[in-house]
Amino acid sequence: MSALFRRLRPDMRLKLAGGERSNGPECTETTFALFVSLRRSPSGASLAHAQSADASYSGRALERLVQRLRADQTLPVSLRRLTAADLVGPTNSSYVRFFDDSGASEFVHLMAGTLHQVPDSVCGRFLQGAGHRPDLGAMLAYVDSSTTDRWVAMLERLVRARARPTPGRRVATDPEVQAAYAAIPGRLSVADRQRMIWIARNPPPTQQDACWAMRVMMDGMAQLPLAERGPVVRATFSQMPGARRK
């Protein structure tokens, strides 16, 4: 998400420092300050501990997908050679930019739901700043088998999109992404909005607070109107840390 953070306008920092308090600017200021604090949050705890019993299920499911793609002669050789690590990596996810609005909506709903299943330590990895990749592989070790199956299907769709790209899907501009994210706190309950403001103004957040805030923001993206959601999702996930454009 750090690529998204970098899109927030420098004037948001100035507004925050200036202490404007009206409802509209405050939502924007809160979003900016929150994103900055999330980028600076401590990294997650070691992922080697307390993984769910579904960790082995996700590994087997990904390996079955690897073997299925490897045997598919309709795919280019480069895609038949993808490993499980390649499939869950940010480069593969970045090809959501070839999804239509419906497909992009399914992707962000799945990602939002996944964040609600993982512990704070794993969510903390997702929140790290530039140079740190969102660790989908680690998250799959904690989700239930149904969610894993949905991810395997989604990852295969991404590979198929790479094989038969559909360029020309509209991608939100930086101002559109900024506006979409800045509006999310304004749709929260008073209590949740106050919690987000508190987190933004008291960095660095705890892992619990940071993960709560990211879940709120991802849920907010998933609830955007469909025509807006698709372009915002394509803009956000096509620029994930570690993704290589091909």
C-alpha cells in the first residue's frame, strides 16, 4: 500500500500541521496522518509462530495450482514456470489491472475479508512501508480452507489475465484515489471516526490499532460504488511494493 501512501498530496501534510478542524478537511487530514503512521508502524512479529492448521492446506492448494498451470500447454512457457511464491507475490496481484470492474470488486472483497481472518502480527506485515511486500503467502497460512480455495481461483484468474491481457481498463488518477480514501473516515460511526483520529494523531500505532485501521480502509474500498471501485482497485494494487511491471 505504500505506493498509495505516496500519492497523497503534500498539502495534506500542511493542513494537518495547520490544525484545520472543519469536518471535510479533518477527514482528509486524518486519512493522511493515519497512512503516515501506518507506514512507520513496527513490523509484524515472526510469522513462524502459531500458524493455523490450514497452513498445510494452503500449501497443498497452491502446489496443485502450480502443477495445473505447468501442464496447461495453452499458457506461455513463462507462466507455466511460475512457482507458488510467484503466484502469491505482488507481481501476479498487480495484474488485477486487467480485470473488469466486477473482477476487481471480487478481488478487493476477498482481500478485505482475508485481513479480517489473520492475526495482528501478519496484518502488520501488510502495513509495512516501501520495500516490504504484502505477504499474501503468510496470510493464506491463517485463513480457512474456503478462503484459500477462493484465493487459488483468484490467483489462477490473474495468471489467465496475464496470458490474455485486456488493456485499456480505466485506472483511477491520483486525485481520484486520494478522494476515495479521504472520504472513508467520513462514512464511519462517530466512535470509529474518533478512534481513527486518535490513531492518526498518536503514532506509531500498536499492531492492533494499525490492523484495525487497515481493515477499515480496505472495507471502505470494497464498499465504493462499483464504477468507482474498479478503477481505484486497479490503481491501488497495480502499484504494490515489489511488483514488477511486465
